[in-house]
Amino acid sequence: MSESKTERLMRSRTRARSRMTRAGISSMLLAASLLLLCPGCTQHSEGKATASGPRGEQPRAGSSTEKNTGGDAPVGKVKRIVFLDKESCCDCTRKRQDITWDNLQAALAAAPVKPAVEVIHLDSQADQAAVYTDLEPVMVPPALYFFDHEELLLDMVQGEIAQDQIEKILN
């Protein structure tokens, strides 16, 4: 019997909560460190919500509406990636989002199978973002959520994410 998407999300939440216990303290320390390093942030806004990357780019290596075109390449464990960012944010967060987006694109370019990428803005698409932040809360945007073929959460990373971190999850 096939399980519903709700059941799969509930199973992912259970797995996520057990990981949260292990990662909770380190995430809180990371968030506190970033806040201390960036006290002089200035807020800016860049227009309306779009289904694009942090700089208004369209996702280059797949999107929520685009099918995976990996051809005869082996099926990877990651089927879908959700990139959660903020549309209106301070300069340091914007820089972190841009760096992470570029690292994601570079990692996807090197990947044998290109998972679909969906971009959701935490501030202007809060209802859509809540589906993911309920699985694993975001302390420091951006966040990347990696899902398998059964829509189970494989991993979640946040903050400034290096290309090699993403490649390890993809491979």
C-alpha cells in the first residue's frame, strides 16, 4: 500500500526531530556567532516575490516546474532541493544567499543527475516556507532541504553553504 505525502512528511518530521537534538546546540551557536559578526546590517528590499534565485535568476539546473533531464544517468539519491531564502534582507544575508546560490549551481553543474530546484522566500511566501520550516527550523538563511524520491527529507543545511558540502549530500 502506498503511503500518502502527509505520511511521508510525518516520517520526515520524526527523523528531523531526532537530528535536531544533535544539531540544535551547534545551530544556535552558529546563529549567535553570525549575529555577533554582523551587527551593522542595513535592510533593503528588492521588489515582489518571484520563483527565482536570490538575485532574480531563474534556477539554472532544474526547477519545480522543470523535469529532471538526466537521461540515462544513474538515479541519484536526491530528487528535489528546496532553497529557502529571504527576499527582503540585510546586505550580509543577501551576500550569504548569493554565495550559497552560486555554490549550489556549481555543485549541480558537476552532478551526474540534476535534481529539481525550488526557490521559496521565507518572508514573502511564508505559507509555502512553513511546510519546510516545520520539518527543520531555519536559524540562519538561506537553507537547503534535500528530498529523496519518496519525498523524505535526507538532509538540511543552512547559512553560508560551501560547494563541497552540497556535493557530499548530492553524491
